[in-house]
Amino acid sequence: MRAPTDLTCAVCNEPAEEVTHLSECLACSRWFHLNPYSNRPGKDCGDALIGQTDGIETTCNDCIESAERRRIAALGADRAKAEGLAGTILGSHIPLPPDRPGASHPSEGTRTFRRVDDE
């Protein structure tokens, strides 16, 4: 594991008390505050998730916000908002129906839906 040359957070530009309170962003390779303890106070300028292949993946808030802006731009604001609400209410495993009849959903193994309009 690489060690930072400077104990300054790239997100908030504040110094960290110890090198263990900094983590390297997987997306941009900058160092940011990440509290390694859930039971102690500390500053978080990013997040850590268990990845599918790379173990624990750490990402700074700047890269998280950038990825969210790209997702919204790709989906459109209304669709992104609807998916966010559906994910909050139903959990992230239930996909929304396709945008238009006949369009397939990119997830494999999910049932496709069709819109039924009232006559």
C-alpha cells in the first residue's frame, strides 16, 4: 500500500491527524479523510464499499458526486429521480419498467414490463 507524501485531504484541504485517517481514492488516486472506525468520531470526505473484485474500494466525495452527475446526465433528470425514489422505497434490486413499450431493461434475469394504458 502506498503512503501519502502529505497528510492533507484533497477534498477539504484540511490536514489529517494520522496517515491511518487518509485513504486513496480508487477513481482519481488522491488522498482523502476516511475514518477507519465506526465507533470513534472522525471526518469522512468519501466512502468505502466492498467491491466485487478488488476488496474494499474507497472513493472520495468529489468522484462520488462526479459519477452521480454523469449518471443523471445519461438517464435524464426525471428518470434518475424516479430510479432514486424506487430504489429508496423498494430496494435497489427491483428495476423500473422500461421507458417505452418494447424497450428491454439492461439487467439480465429480470422480468420485462410493459405499460398498460387505460382506455
